[in-house]
Amino acid sequence: MQEYSDTIIKRSRILVIDDDPCIPNLITAMLNQQGFTIYQACDGKDGLKNAYELHPDLIVLDVTMPGMNGWDVCARIRELSDVPVLMLTARTAEADVLRGFKAGADDYVKKPFSTAELEARIHVLLRRKKVAASPDVNHYSDDLLHINLETRMVEREGKILDLSATEYSLLACLVRNMGRIVTHRQLLKEVWGSDYGKMSTSLTLYIYYLRKKLEDSRHSHQYIHTQWGRGYYFVPIKEI
């Protein structure tokens, strides 16, 4: 376990988005010696730019910043990425915390904060990310459903499902990323290519068609789950 944790640390890059320079400086002093690489941004606009360019392993995000607030930054990040986001803010009202989670935050630490607690929460989020980032899957099988992405064969209760090319592409993308949220934009880009701008409504419709053919929930199990505001994910039957 310790060896696994050390491997996570050595590969971790953290982006801190906060208009108070003391916060990223403190986090840098706290984590640099452990092997983390820390990047800093002083406002939401620069934070988004760095997030898109650097592809960090974790983002520590303030709420109250000039220009774009942390909630809006988090929502924009969620359009393209499932990178863990830890909100670190003095906005401690319940409504503020709930708004953060609704925007897509994974954790919420209130200022003033304990450095030991912050460090522990960062380690937990990074560990979750590394575990989730398993190699892509090409097969899935349970008592009801069999999927072979190498042969492009999908069977439900022993019968081959007649899926359209679009339905199959959606299912294949979700299965390859089994257990991970695939954002709306990721699905649109993979299934419809670079010219996907007007297809967001079609995505919802095709997910509906696919769920119907999979007969989701017929046996008290739903394979395709919705993460509201973010995307969809495939859940193996053994996890229910």
C-alpha cells in the first residue's frame, strides 16, 4: 500500500487556482518535498487555461475570485474533464457547499483549514483517480448481457441485439471506460467526430434508445447511469 501511494505521489501534478498567493505557496511548501508538482493560477480565467493545457491530476479551487467564480470554473472544467476538483474556500454556508458539489466538485475543505486534513484529502482523491484510471475494457459479461468489442457482438439473454452504428459506438465508449464518467463532450466527439456541435439533443435521444434495447432496470439493474450535468457511465451488474 505504501509503495502504491508513493507511485501516485511521484506522478501527481496539482493545479491550485486561488487569488490569494499564500494558499498555493502553502500547498507548494507542504507537498513539493513529497514529489508533487504544483502549478498556480490567480484567477478563474488563467485557471481554466492551465487546466486545459496542463491536464493536472487534481485541481484545488477557490470560490471567491475576481472575474469568474470557482463554481463557474468547476462547471467549465466538468464539460471536458473528470479531473478531481477539491474546493478550498471560506464560503462555508450549506447552500455554498451544495452549489460546489452540484457544479461537479469532488470534495470541499473550508478555510481556515488544517494542513494535515487537506493533505489527507488530496491523497484520497488522487488514489481514487489512479484506481479509476484502469486500462480500457474490451469485454463485458454477466448472466444477462454479453459485450465483445473485438467482434462488435452484443447479446442480451442469448439473443444478438440489433444496435444501430451510433448506438453501438455509444455503448462501446461507455464500456471501454467502465466505472468512469464519460462527459457529454467526450461522447459527442467520439461518436460524431469533430463536427458534433449540434448533436447534444441527439445524444440524449440515442442514450434513451440504447437503454431501451438493453432493457435497463428490467431485472432491477440499470447499466447506463446519468451523472447530471456531466455525462454517463456504465455500471457492471456485480456492483449493485
